Amino acid sequence: MSLFCLLWTPLFFLFKRSLSPAGEAGAGGVWALLLGSIVALAQFFLGAFVNPGGFGLSRWVSGCIDIVALPAALPLLVYLGLISLRIISGTPDFTNFALLWLIPGGALRAVSWSAQGDPILLALVPLLWTAIVIGVPFFVGLILNGPPWIMIFSGLAALVLPFLAATVYWAFFSQRTLMGFLLLFVTIIPLGVSTVSSMVREGV
């Protein structure tokens, strides 16, 4: 399980890059690894911001802030800021930036979570990170390029997806297995659609 947590994000990044070889990978990649390493080290030494107390609301908030939603959404927000400030130029690629950002965090968490041996942390959480960093840009793309009727739905979906992913983590942690699988299926739909679309586009 620790090996999955360590290797899932870099392997998925390489897979995605193989589907879009012309994507942005220069200065953005350097910034992603640098800032992702700083944030990962800071969280490693500072510890959790929320102390979860059981299976209730505090556990869900912990999933949002410390485990699932914020760790995956933060690189997307930072990348938007870097583009707005013209620190990074070229064709924006939010997903590749976020995946690179998450590689150092995944490595450190593979170490810190390995003692627990919990598949929810070591296997489910990296998958939920990927669902967020693929899904949010996917919905943003629909807002920018899709028909007008889908813009409202896509905007709401992009906002809700990180919190839905945190709810998946909470459901499995709270042993609400059926709810967890149902919500997980909904959460990874954008990931699946985006990946299949890229494979079809590239003729894979």
C-alpha cells in the first residue's frame, strides 16, 4: 500500500503526459515540484491543522483540510495565481502542474502513513487526489468551451467535487462502505471521461 501511495501520482503523471506530449512542462513543472515540496515538508513537520475526534463533522473537516480536498485543490489555485501574475507563461495545464505538485506530498505521506497500513490513506486518498486534479479542470473546460446550458452545472460540479471527494474519505473511514463506493463512483466519473477522451483524441 505504501508503494501505491508513493508511485501512483508520478506514474499517472507519466501516463497523462504520454496522452498529451505537447503539454506545458517547462517552468511550470519546476514551480510545481518546488512549491509542492515546500508545502509537503511544512505539513509534515507542522502536522494536521484539524484534530479529528471520531467519525463526525470534525473527521469530515479534517478530510477537507488535511487529507483530501485542500491538498489537491491548492496546486490548482496556486497555478491560477501564477498564471494571473504572468510568472508562468504558455498554454495552461492545470492537471500536469497539480500532479507534479502532489508527487513530493505523496512520497512523504507514504512514509508517515506506512506505520498505520491503512488502505484508505495509502490507496484511496491518492486516487481521490487524482480525481480532483483531473475533474476540476475538466469541468472548467466545459465552462469555457461547452454549450451555455452546461455552464451552470459544470461550475457547481467544479466547486463540489473536492468536498465530494472528502466525503468519500469520510464515508469509508466511518465504515459506511456502500455510501463510500457510490460516492466514489460519482467522484471518478470526470476522471474516467477525461482520460478516455484524451485516449480517443490521441488515437490510443
